[in-house]
Amino acid sequence: MYEKIQETAAFIRGRLKSSPKTAIILGSGLGNLASYIDTTAEIPYSEIPNMPISTVEGHAGKLLFGTLAGVDILAMDGRFHYYEGYSMKEVTFPIRVMYELGIKNLIVSNAAGGMNPDFSVGDIMVITDHINSFPENPLRGKNFPTGPRFPSMHEAYDRQFISIVDEAAKRLGIAIQHGVYVGTAGPCFETPAEYRMFRFWGADAVGMSTVPEVIIAVHCGIRVLGFSIITDLGGYDNVVEVSHEEVQQAANAAQPRMTAIIKEFLKTLP
């Protein structure tokens, strides 16, 4: 696996015109954020050695390099999910490659179902912590030399980054929420009972991604900022059915506010 990571990083490095320190993973329905990037290079996943292929609608499946708010960035326009049939090592393969490319900061985003009664569809939630309910941990197996065998997850989501986002949102006049994200294997949307169970655990939102990526990023010493766009609500008396198309629509509607916050964050990134 390590040889494949090195091979992939070397291929990508050969296509770069700069050395970005910040990466962004664009989640479901958030691909439009890519249009705000002043792109200098674009590589489809299909052209990258050892790279999985994204199969989910709304995930373009390409790496973007360029600038956003004057900051050099790498952006994943489309991610990989455990429910697509990939192993955890495949799902998190790009994070390992990012580390080899010198990435120090990672912004992750996703569409999520909200369980907090104070949330509304379209809210932006800054992730303050997560609960891992995946059946496999991405660190299972031989330990990589990028971090300890038993890494601490006490601050998986960087507190300084969260403070910067809070100030950025305040300056922009954009309301944001804070909460705990629970990651599930998917691909089913949750039952009302599952929503209530996750809420009892202390989660505010639920989705099918992000947690494995963050675990690997923390193991590599990469600082993480996470966002969820609340695209549907569950766990209440009135059960509302939801489709993937509706999730994408809700995420797209919130995307301009998300973009504004991320751009403001990048301007003041330490």
C-alpha cells in the first residue's frame, strides 16, 4: 500500500505548478464550490494511478488544483464511500496521498441528516466532534509511520479553526450551527428509530462519509475543519421520506453560504 501511495503522490506532484498546504473534500451536492476555484490543473481520478473511482451522482471524480481566496489549494471534487464497496484503506487512500504531497490543513464537507430539534434544512453545521459507527476502523492493520499506533482523537476537529470560522461567519452575517456528526456505513437512509438512537448517543447530524477521512488525517498530523449541510431532518414524530436528489438540492441551495465562509476562513488561515 505504501508503494502505491508514493507512486500516486509522485504522479500528482509531476502535474502541479505549486505546493498547496490546504486541501478541500467537496461532499454531496457541494461540487458547485469547484466553480469558485481559479483552477490551474485538473486531473480526473481515472487518470491517476491507484486512485479509486467515485460512482455516486453529484461527485464529479477529479482532483482540482488552483487558488481560492488567494490560497493555493488541492480540492477533491468527489469522494469515495464505504458503501460503494471500497475498503477503508481505499476510502482513505487520498488522505494518505495528501500527506505525501505536504498537505497540512484539510477542510471536509458533507450533506447530513439533522437530528437536533434546533436545526432546519439548509443549516450549516460546523463539526465539533464525531462518532464512528462504521464496522471497520481505517487504521486497522499494520501501523503507518505517519502517526502512533493509538492516536488520540480528543481534538479531531481543530478548535482554533472552529474559532476562526465562528468569527468569519459573524463578519459575514451567516448563521451557523455546531454539533457532533455520526458516520454510518450506508447506503440506506436512517430509520426513525436509528435517528432517535443516534440522538440519544449525543449526535446532532448523521451521514455516510467524513469520519474515516478525518481519522487518517489526524493520524497524519493534518489539522481538520469539518462542515455538514443539513439536508433533511429525522427522529421526530413526523417522518419525512428523503431522496438523494432532494439531498443534493438542499446542499446546492446552501452552497453559496458555505463558499463564502470557506473563502473568509482561508483569508485568515494561520
